[in-house]
Amino acid sequence: LSAVLDRGERWCLVGAGPGGLCAARWLREIGVPFDGFERQPDVGGIWDIDFPGSPMYESCHFISSRTLSGFRDHPMPASYPDYPRHDLVLRYLRDYADRFGLREAFRFGTAVLSARAEGDAWLVDTGGDSPRRYAGIVTAVGNEWRASLPGLAGHFDGATLHSSGYRSPEQLRGRRVLVVGAGNSGCDIAVDAAGVAAFAAISMRRGYHFVPKHILGRPADVFADSGPPLPGWLERPIFERLLRLLNGDLRRLGLPAPDHRIFETHPILNTAILDRLAHGDLAVRPDIARLDGPFVEFTDAAREAYDTLVLATGYTRGVPFLQPEVLADDDVSRLALNIFHREHAGLVVLGHFTTDGGAFPILDLQCELAARTIAAQRRDARRAASLRRALAGPDPDFSRGVRFKPVRRMANYVASRPYKRHLSRVLRDLRQ
Ligand SMILES: Cc1cc2nc3c(=O)[nH]c(=O)nc-3n(C[C@H](O)[C@H](O)[C@H](O)COP(=O)(O)OP(=O)(O)OC[C@H]3O[C@@H](n4cnc5c(N)ncnc54)[C@H](O)[C@@H]3O)c2cc1C
């Protein structure tokens, strides 16, 4: 058995995507010593399309606007378009890393394989060398690296790929393509397919609300943020009526009517798909009943031949190197504020949320809060104990009164406004 390398008071930080970078910046600023590990060769997380396993594809653009998507003290450049493409997002993240000298905080090409609690400390194994003992662990491993595959009955003869394996429309050119799932990636890929495939269709289980990327000439999130802050119960009917005015009744395009109110599932920021449907370049199909050789049978009993299925069926979220009894996949119930493990004070989980706005400003708040909480744990036992007591109860309501649809993709969902407001409030107290 190899000896354990004791890293004393140091914390272990895992991941150098947006969350890990921002955590490195704040841990350093607040004075928490740490070692960072990133399995890829550089910083950037999912936004580097060349990283193996990245869910990125050539046509992917931000769905949150550059105006509301930057870190608090590092806005996205004004020269960026309203919705930057993935390569601009990556450039922005690398600028952030350069500005704060963050690369030197990470050991690249090194994956954390397992981490287990040993009393208050954590034993971290990165393969290769000896396990290391840390005072605690901050994970920022992202949510979109493990494909979630649907259990489809039957057998399909053609090519099947998950959206994480999709990079370029060339993969679809001249083929009969069925995209399965109408999340944001699924809709983007369906739009790509509509341009190059011999025949393109999208299969969806339910109808959705399609939010245009611009409303009255402004990015949708900027538009929504510009009015007076309305309670959810008032904002929802107003927004639904506005969408009805802008999009009309989408059943005319073959889309099913939504079986839920707006914001009860993650909104789809895409109207290019409506344009493709209106031009007949794309067809809508219901859920798949079964596969049969070259054929797909749908729940309305229709049967069609395809040669490529793209499964845009989402991802399994969680921290794979923790034991499931510490943190189970797709489950945030063990975390206070989606961040702090309720039983292990030395375990902090960043980025374990899905939301209706830009993720980076929220990550920024999570990271500062994590760094200040860890600093209090290290230096001020009384303050740390009162903080833990405050976190021990149930979380405040982060839904704005919306009853999120009880589907897996909504498991870790927070409405960005109340979540940001609450994290900012806790931070204000901590800064004093
Ligand atoms: C198609 C798509 C579009 C999106 N669009 C938007 C958008 O418009 N706006 C927005 O705000 N968000 C968007 N997101 C959400 C996206 O998750 C966030 O923008 C952001 O990337 C989350 O950052 P992160 O650091 O938590 O995770 P990631 O970007 O996934 O980074 C995690 C890092 O951890 C590393 N890692 C993982 N496991 C280990 C390990 N065991 N050991 C060492 N390193 C490890 C990974 O290699 C990776 O570099 C989108 C996501 C997808 C998939």
C-alpha cells in the first residue's frame, strides 16, 4: 500500500472549467491554500470543443446573453455578439485565467479518481502517485460529461449517437435523421439537421415554450431583467401572453401544446427551429414506442425509416468520484444551498444546479461564498458553527412559486433571481 501524502491544511479543488477557475480565484483571494486538479490539458471545461467528451458542437452559442453571463468583475467584452459562440466563451474563460494567473493553481492531465472521508479530512486518489490527505475538497466537475441514454425498446440498424458525440452537421449530411429530445441541444441539432439532412425530424415527449432570443430587439434575459421585479405568479401569465403574441399558436407547425406552464421546465431559447418547421425543412414526431431494424415506431403508431438517431437526452449529474451514499447522482438533497454537504463540512460542491439564466454569475457567488465559508471554518470556530447551524435547516424556496415539473432534468433546478438574491444576502453577512 502506498504511503499517504499529507497535505495538511490544504484543500483539494477538482475541475478547471468556469466553476473551478472562479473557485481558484476566490480561494486564493480569501487565503485558503489548495491544490487544483484538472483531467484535461487546459482550462475551459465544456467550452473547449476539442476536449475529449466535451458536449460542445460547432453551432453551439450561448443561450444566455453576454450582458448577463459574465463573472461579476470580469464582464464579457462589449465587442462580443449578444449570444457568443462556444469558441468566444472559451476565449473569455482563458482571458479570465490569464488575468488572475489561475493556470498555475492546477495540475493538468490529472483526474481525481476517488475521494473518501477520513474523519474530517479527505483522502484523494489521482491514480499514479500516493493518495493525498486534504483538509477538504471543493468539486467543480460539471454536469454535462456523462450521457444519459433512454431505454428504447427494440433494435435499430442505423447509426445512433448521443448529442455529446455530435460535433458538426457533416455527421448528418444526406442522411435521414431523427433527433430525440427537444432540450436546447436537441433543438440546435435539429436546426443543423434541417439544413443538411435528406430528411430531418425531431421526436418530443411533450410540447415546450419556445422563447425567442430577442424580444423587442433586446436579448430575452436583458428584456426580462429590465422591467420592475414581479412576483412569479404575476410574471408568468404576462410572459405566456407575450410568447403567444410573438409565436402564435405553435400547433400550426405540428408542435404539441405544452403540458405545463412556462418555467415549469427549462425554457427553450430557440426560434430558429420554428423557422425550420415553418419552411418544411423539419418535421415533428411524438415519443418513440420502439425501434425495429431500419424503422422507428412512434407512439401514434406511425412507422418511418431513418438511418441516424441523435439522442439529445441529457446528462447524469453528480460527482462520480464520491460514493453514492455521500452524494447520489441527480440528487441535491444532501446539499445545503446546492453547495455545502450537510454532514461533511469538508465537502463543497460547485455548479450542481440548472437555472433559467447565465450560470457564471451564479458560480461566482457560489465560489466566493464557498471560499469565505472555508476561511471561517479554518479561522473562526464560533462563526463557522453559527454558519453551519444557519445552513442546517431546509433551504429557502428557490422556485419563485413555480411548481417545477417532476422530471429528472429539473432535479437540481433553481430560479436564478431568488437563488442569487439569497446567496448575496448570506455573503453580505459573511463579509462583515
Ligand atoms: C450545450 C450547452 C450549452 C450551454 N449553454 C450555456 C449558456 O448559454 N449559458 C450558461 O451560463 N451556461 C450554459 N451551459 C451550462 C454550462 O454547464 C456552464 O456554462 C459551465 O460550463 C459550467 O461550468 P462548470 O465549471 O461547473 O463545469 P464544466 O464546464 O463541465 O467544467 C468541469 C471541469 O471539471 C473537469 N473534471 C471533471 N471531472 C474531473 C475529475 N474527476 N478530475 C479532474 N477534473 C475533472 C472537467 O474536465 C472540466 O474541465 C451550457 C451547457 C451545455 C452542455
